Amino acid sequence: MVRTQGDMASLIPAIRRKVRDRDPDAPLTEVSMMTDIVSASLTGNRVLGLATALFAVTALLLSMTGLYAVLAYYVSRRTREIGIRVAFGATGLHVLRSVVGRGLILVVIGLGVGFACAFGVTRLLQAQLYQVGTTDPLTFVSVGMGLLVIGALASLLPARRATRVDPVRAMQVE
């Protein structure tokens, strides 16, 4: 190993000469910079990290889509009930709270199950974590808050549709 301040590529011929002067039988076949060696050793971890991130984003999008679909179905099945509530004086804010609240209840149940499973598999993931504990509270809280926000956003579109229910039309549908 040689530590240098200047350009490594320009020093390689001089380093080869010095090594051959010292020991002509020394094998000097590959000369690499330490940054390249470290980078090559971390390639597998980087690919695994990227694949994990892609799977996580895919799972997040699927969960958002699923939550949206469940709530859209809920609103479509409850159109008459929502129309009756609006006819009896429920405001759009009440309807919005009802639908978003329903969505957040589903998200909280999912978070509870997910956190229980996460605590169950922490020992398996311990070797893959760097500079963070398996039960790091900051990570769990930030992930939980992020998923709550995403769940609320996924709930808003069906909730907005529910606030626009016309009571007269809702009663005529069935």
C-alpha cells in the first residue's frame, strides 16, 4: 500500500520501479486505488439496498392503491347512507372526517400488524443494518408517521367524492 497526495495514475510507474528494485521476484500484477477496492467490495450491498428500496416503493404504491380501492368501494356502497346524512344536515366536513377516519383506522390496524411482524423479524435483519439498531425508535416512529400521512392522502380522493353526494340522486339510485 502506498499513500500519496498527488495523482495516483502518474505515480504507478515509479512505484513499480521501486518495488522491482527492492525485490525483483515480487508479483506486481494489479495496481488499484483504495477507493476502487472499497467501492468494488460494497457493490453487492449497494445492489441489495437498491433492490430493497425498489420493493419497498412498490409495496408502498400497492398499499396506497389498495387503500384507495377499499375506500372508493366503501363510498360507492354507502352512497345512499351518505346522501341521507347530508339530507339530515351533515356537512361536507363531517362526511370527509368519516371517510378519512375509516381509512386511518385501516392504516392503524395495518401498522399494528406490520410493527408486530417487524419486531418479530428484527434478528433476521440485524446483519443487513448499518449504524442503526433493529428496534430504533426514531425509524419506527418516522415510518409510522409517513405511512399515516400516505394513508390520509390515499383516503382524500374517495372522501372528496363522498362530500359531493347529492341527497336527491342518492335516494333515486336505489
